[in-house]
Amino acid sequence: MKTLINKLAIYASYAFILLFTYAAGSKMLDFENFQVQLAQSPLLSAYAGFISYAVIIIEVMIAGVLADPKVRRIGLYASFGLMVAFTVYIFLILKYSDFVPCSCGGILEKMGWTEHLIFNAVCVVLALITSVFMGKERAHGWSRIAAAALIAVFSAGSMVALFLSSEYIMKKENNFTRRFPHHPILEEQSFDLGVNSFYFVGNHKGDLYLGNPSNPFRIFKLDSLMQKMDTINLNPGSNFRFKNLRYCIVQGNLYGFDGTVPVIYSQSLDSLSMPLVVRSSNQVYFDQLVAVSPSQYLLRVEDYASKRLGIASLSLLEKPQVAINQTLLSNKADGGFEGDGKLLYDTALGDIYYMFYYKNTILKLNASAKIVRKMKTIDPYDKPALKVKKLKDGRSKMNQPSLLINRNMMAYKGLLFNHANLIGKYESKDLWKKNSVIDVYMTSSGGYWGSFYVQHRKKNKMSQMLMTDHYFYIISGNEIVRYRCAQTLTSSFIQRE
């Protein structure tokens, strides 16, 4: 029996030498891809840089030790420990990860994850038997079993610790490493709008509503099959002179606003043939609006005295009342550049956010324009990289191009979607040239969910986006594109009655 096990140990050593040498060599030959794959791992993303080197070095060292008969038992112990770690890694991937990534190179790249698990389990058993029972001595049998048990506990515990630590870093203290779950959106259908000046107004009962600045008293309804677009003429019932009349839909109501005109229009989508209701904004001028209800609004305003952007709470319950928070977005009188960003409204949950263009901060607000919570995007820029010059007439202008962090944003059912502008670690520049990158954040935990690519349509980049229960829509050039959302994405929605 001992002779058989000793021969098995020799054959197992040769097999592990072949396995580790080939695996390390394939990783080295395509190191950049191996590092990218590790960065996409839901378990090891935060440590991709260190682990990509460590795994190759360990595999080469173990192969070298196994080649020397004098220290072969140590090599088999090391093989056992490494294969335990790999096995636990695959088990965690299959059972506890948010998504299943690609494999990490070598021989196993040709296998599925279940086959990985079986292959590794066989290797663990083979390394355990040969490391414990090889040789002629019997006196140290229990001590060897104890040593193998300690190695197994250490390897498994280390992998679990890496997983928990990496998840915390990725979701809470991200070091600018993006993860791209497989196919969270799949292109389904497109529609030619004819011109490239449309924007999303919202959706209602499966239909999409669009606006166009060149037709300020019309909105356009695209049916749920994306085959027919109807024009809806609006009756403002007033003679105001507008500069940029825009619309949004909240809870089945259409709201129209132009910050240069101190009124807000509202009307139910079911009665658009009637004149739009005019609601006074009490001489408050603004450029962004969130309609919390027909009588409660949040507005982004500019305080001309302090030259700062602020958020105003407007109540129209009895007589118009306005309360402006002047220091919420910025303390600097720089013409509003530092505080520039987008006011967001999660229509499904009634939550309000403000996301900055030039820094990694996200604010959750209440209806009184007070901060409820602060969150961060995954990029490292917590302060705007801006250089502002004051002109003789008192105006402020940026005297050099600024570092734009976030391009566009939207909120839906507890997720924030951010059109990112900066490339992260281990990412392909070629893919960035061909795609827009959307980062997704979970508002419940304030953490990072993952990212996905939206391919450019010919030479046109995505300019608008809209999320619904089942679909992700974009406008790119003169085309509107619908993508079906995978369950990996929609399962993160917060469902609230």
C-alpha cells in the first residue's frame, strides 16, 4: 500500500508541476487580461493588483519545490493549501457572489465553474492523500493529518477573509476598480427619431414620453412596442416668453418648467387636452426642478448676491413659501462651478438626490432641502479640480478645461445610474472609445453595485438614459434604443408600495 501511495505521490507531483507551470505561464503570457479578469471577480476585485502577481509567484515556487524529492512533501502540502483556496474561491463564487465572472486563465479557462469545482476537489483529495501518507514512516501520521487540517483552515479562512474584505472595499471604500457583471442589459429594439434633439420626459403605463426644445408646446408619445410615435399638443393657457421650457413626468402627472419664467405647469397625463395648470413659483428663478407633489418642489437656484448655487424648497399649499439652502452645494462664490451637478428624483420611491459633476459626492435630500445622507462614487476625486477666474464685470469663468467626473445621472427604485467620465484601474482604453460606461450604486447601502457598457451607435455616444421596471432606454444621436434588463440588475431594485 505504501509503495502504491509513494508512486502516486510521484505522479501527483508531476501532475501538479505541469498544472502550475502551465497555469502560471499562460497567466504571464496574457498578464493584462488575467489582471482584468481578477479585477472583475466579485471576490477579489479590490486586491487584483497584488493577487495577480502573488498567484503566479506561488504557482512557480510550488512547482519548483515539487521537483525536488527532498522537499516534495512540503510541495504537496503547499499544493493542498493552494487547491483548497481555489476550491473555496469557486464555492463562494457559485453560492455567495453577486454574479459569476469569467475564469482566470490556464487549463481551467476551458471549463465551466461546476467543472472547476469538481476538478479542484479531486486535486485537493489527491494532494491530501499523498502529502499525509507518502514515505515509510508511520509515527507521524496524526501530526501530518493535523498539519493538513491547519493548512486547510488557513487557506479557506484566508479566502473567506479576502472575500469579505474585498466586498467591503468595493462597495464602501472602492479604490476605483470597476466590476462588469455579465450582460446586465441586452439590446432588444431601436427606433429612429429623425433628429437628435429629443430628451426623455418620462414613462407612463409602458409608453415613453419625449420632449424636444424646438417644439416647446408639444410632447411625443412612443408606444410600448416602439413602432408608433404620436404628437401631443399642449395648451399653456398663458403668454409667458420662454427660453427653455422642459417637461418631466412624476406619478402620472406632467410638469413643465422654465427657470427664467416664475411659473410651473402641471397636468394629469389623462387630461392633457385641457389648459395646463399654472402654479406660481413666487418669483424664484431656477434651472432644475423635482416635483415631489403638485404642491411641493425642490429647485436648484443661483443666489445672485453670493454667486453660489443652492437648493430651494418651494411649497404651494396655501401661499407660496420658499426656503433656500445656500451652503448645501458649495461655500465658494465661484459662479456655481464647484456645486454644479444634477438634481435627481427616484419617482418610484420618492427619494431625492443631488449628484455632482466635478467631484465624487452624492447627497440624499429631503423635501425641505436638508441633507439626509452623503454617499460617494468610486472615483477618488472628492474635491473639484477647477481653476476659476473672476472677470472685471464680476462674473466668474473657468480659465482652463475642468476634470469632469460624472456626465449624466438618473435614479430608479433605489439604484443610481451614473454615466461615468473617467477610466478606472485595469480597464481597456479601446473599450472606452467604443462604449459609454454606466456605474450603478445602491442607495440602501450607499455602496457600488457594478458597471456596464453601452455601445456607441455608429459615432454617436449615449446622451440620455431612462430606466423602467424591465427596460433601460438610451438616446444616441437620432436613435432611441431599448435594452432588456437582466435579473442580476432588477433584483437589486427596492420594491415599495
